[in-house]
Amino acid sequence: KILENWGMLGRGIEEFLAGSLPKLFYLGNENIQWFTNPHNPWFVRIVLIIVNIWLGFPYFMALMTGIMVGIDKTLYEAADIDGANKSQKFKLITFPLVMYSAAPLLVMTFSGNFNNFGVIYFITQGGANNGYNTAFAGDTDILISWMYTLTVNEKYYNMASVFSILIFFIVGSIAAWNYSRTRAFKED
């Protein structure tokens, strides 16, 4: 078992994947080979997405709770007087104010997840590469974990440096584009 060194955390994930999730989606009673199915790498990708959401949920729950508590109640009272319904209040008050505060943090989280080495490497070590040379990316590799494999295992420092520059330009350009679209950093 892959997760047995993780203690209670590993047991919780394995129980969820082996018992609760298949029953929830009526996937049958047979065990799904989440980590070791060589014909379908999507199972392990689903596991990685679930773990990443599980790790990020408390952060965003605290973030959104703090932002929503900070919204002035008089805005909602004025909307009630004007006859706004709940969807109009959400669309015109809640969502814009939450996005005003949360947009820079969402960009930061995207950048962090783009380089999320820990989840990929510690759960799957990049995954299987279907028998190819390890210079090729594994089934669950992202650029940062593939770059680590190229550097540490294969000693392809030149390719790893190209990927690090590529990561910088991709994340930097997406972050700059998102920051330019948000009003959080524009002067009123």
C-alpha cells in the first residue's frame, strides 16, 4: 500500500478511495486500482486533485469567511429597500466585493498549484512513464516535478533549466494578466 507510511491520514484517504467514493458514484464493489492501474492514469490524477482540494479547502474557507464577514451590512439593507432579490444581491454586492479581495489570492494560489511539487512527488513520484526513458514525463508529472526528476535522477541540467525558465514565463505572464484585470491594485 502506497499510503501506509502516512499513518491516519493515509488510512483516511485509502478508506475514502476504496470504500466511500466508489459507493458514492456507484462504481461497483470491486476495488479500483487508483495508484497502480497502468492502463488508466486518470485514477491517480483524480486522487491528486482530491488531495489538493482537501489541502486547500481550509485556507479558502477561512479566506472567504473573513471576506464575507467584512462586507458592510448596510449594503444589503439598502438592496432590500430597493427591492433586490437574493440573486441580485449576490451578483451585484457579494460577488464583486469578494472578488475584489480574493482575486490576488486566487492568482497566488494558482501560481502555487502550478508549482505544487509536494503533492505530486510525495504521493506518486511523478507516476509511471509507461516504460519510456525517465527523461520523458510520467503520467502525473507537472513541470516542476519533471524538472526535479531531470535534475536529480537523470542529470539533464540543460533541459531542467529550460523548464525552469518556461515555468517562470508561464506563471509570470498569467499572474501579470490576472493582476492587470483586477481592480484590487488600481488606484480609485
